Amino acid sequence: MLKSEVVTEQKTILIVEDEVSLCVLMQEELTTHGFKVVTAGDGVEGLKRLQDHEPDLIICDRAMPAMTGYELLERIRGVYPQYRAVPFIFLTALTDQRDRQAVQGLQPTAYLEKPLDFDVLLRTIESALSE
């Protein structure tokens, strides 16, 4: 390896999203931008992927069957202290202000609305990973 070559660590992003088409689109977009992407269809599967892949950032739908995004974040913050500092971005189609207030106590990194703007998502990810 030449001295001028810079080795950067590939960051792993866990996407927890039950809407398959959106999950695939995010995976393709983030992979194109150099991220390693791991996906899960619900919060229960997300917990398994979390432990198996130790992500650098989590993107999670707010409303899902089996375990909501809120419940997943609550579980991570309460049961897995080693992941408390991992940035957590909520995605939601719910635009009610009360919904946002309900999750603020768990201090998510960001709260993005659907339909998703991929430029905003990428800027949010870059900002969260640089802090």
C-alpha cells in the first residue's frame, strides 16, 4: 500500500423497516455511497442483527408489527448499554407532533418523515457519524 492511500473503515448501517420496497431502495442507495448495509423487517429481527453486526448507525421505521421502532430504541437504550451511543434515525409516515414528542425522551439522533428524501437521509447520516 502506498503512503498516499488512505484506508477508511466501512461503516455499517442497520435498516429496520417493514416496507420492503423502501428497505431495498435505502439499501441500494447506501451501498452505492460506500456503506455496509444490514436489514431487518421488524424490531425483533433488528435486535438479532444488532448483536450480530454491531452497526455504526441504525435507521428504523417508527411503526412496525411485532415491535415498534420506539420499543426497539427503548430496548436498546435500556438493555444493551454498549449500543446506547449508536446514532438512531427514526423514519415515519406519522406527522403528528405528539408522535415526535413520544420518542424524544429516548433521544433519537433524528426523525425523518416519509416519503424519504435520500439527500436529507445522506446528510443526516454523515452528520451523525461525524459527531
